[in-house]
Amino acid sequence: MTFDVTTNLYFCVDAGGTRSRARVLDVQGKSQAQAASGPCNPATMFDQAVESIRDLWRQCAASLGRREDETGDVVFALGAAGTYLHGRDRFLAACPPFLRTSAMSDGYAALIGAGGGGPCSLLIIGTGIAGHRLYPNGLSIQRDAWGWIAGDRGSGSWMGQRALRHFFAALDGVVASDDLSRAVDKAIGGIEAVRTGWMRDLGPSKLASLAPHVLAQSDAGNPAAVRIRDRAIEHLAALIGVISDDATALYAAGGLVAPLRAHLARKAAHEILEPKGDALIGCWLVASGQAPEEHVLLFGKTAEQIS
């Protein structure tokens, strides 16, 4: 392994739209401090994202017994949505000054962490969906992650949306009331909750909160829930077919991996592995030169241009 001799520490940040977390690692990859803070998506909440980074470093510096301005031997390794598309330079300039910065997307950081820096594929299954692959030549791809309105096929929000539609269809008498519609009814507080504004701030997180009811009812054999779950698995298996092949290790991460793993492995005919490391490890591997910097293959490129 080759390390930057001027570097003592790596301040690694996994920046998310709901929360952010940090870990300070030394040159050997050993954790020296950890912290958690609020939302950190510079593409949608710039000022909040900057404050979250500052808060994370304040906490870590305190744990290390350092002043906040003691950053001259610290590399800032950031994995955040939108950092390479939306005002990256402006955002990084607003963050505390470090020895240097290595910025990448949050999905790429997770991909690198999952495979330990080697070529592999990663499927993230949670409120949303994202598929990633790192090729031997250092290029990578990302598929889906288009959001709950246009994409995220098979995600928690996708399943929840269909469960909500089933509830309203049962309420209208278009389909028969069943255990799934009753479970959704109870979860949202009934029609009175709808009338008093439950849907006013409807979004991916609220929809995804209904996914566990789909999975519980599908395990119980409810036909409507089984159809939703099985269609979700079909979408996920199709995405696996795009991001992986028989010779490529496939990792999966996210809150819905556990309940879907066995069904998905059968449908996709592919072993689904536990990630070797998380996104913070991925940030460290890239920043320390043990994994390639992010180079995303644009849509429309051919397989010949990947190999």
C-alpha cells in the first residue's frame, strides 16, 4: 500500500439526505473518532450541508483532542449525492480547509467500500434504489436512482406507493378489502387522516414506511402483497442483469436487503454478498490511493468502451 507521507488522518464523511456520519481513520485504516450529524445534500440544502460538515469535524476534532483549525495533516474524503454535478467547487470551498479533498458520489463510496476497492457490483435497496458497478479499467456506472416519481423501481417507496393505491382501491370498492388494505388503513390512521392532510407532504420516506406491511402480508400469503413484492423482485433482478454478470461479485446494502435477499437471489440466479466495508471505508480507500477516483461511464457508451 502507498500512503501520502504528509497525511496523518482521513476525515471520511458519508453525507446523506436524512443524516450524515463521519469517521476519522489513520493511514492504516484504523478508526480514531466517529460522529453523526444532520442532513448533508449540497445539491438541495447547501447551507445545511456545510453546517453538517462543520459539525461533524467539530465533534471529531474534540474526540481527537484537537482544535478545529488543526487540519493541516488531514485529508477530507467526502461521499455525497450531487457533489460532482451541482456546485462541487463552491461547496468544498465553504467547508473547513484541509490538506486536500477527495470528493465522490455517495453511491460510489458505497461501491468501493463494498468490494474493498476491487471491481464488483453493488445494489442498494432501501427507500430508493441504486445499482453500481466498478470495472477493471476504473470506470464505473450507476443505474436507476432516478427518484420515487420517475424511478427507484422495486424500492421501499415503490412498494409503499402500490400498497397505498391498493388501500384506496379497496376504499372505493374496486377491489375487495383485505389484510393489506386494512394494514395500510391502520398505518396511516384511516380515511380521516387522509382528509386532514396525511398526503399533503407525501414523499418517498412516508411511502417507504408502508413497505414493511407489504412484506409482512406477502409472507402471510396475501395475494395483493405477494404481487407487489414479486414485481419489486422482478425489477431488482432486471437491474442486477444490467450491473452484474456471472463473473462479477454482487454486493447488496440497504434496509430491505434482508427480507428480499432469498427471493432476489433465486430470481436473479446470482449470489448476493454482504459488503466488505461501508461508504466511509470506500472514502478512505479512494482518498488514500488504494481505489480509483470516480470516473462515471456516461449513458450511451458501448461495452467495447468499457473493456
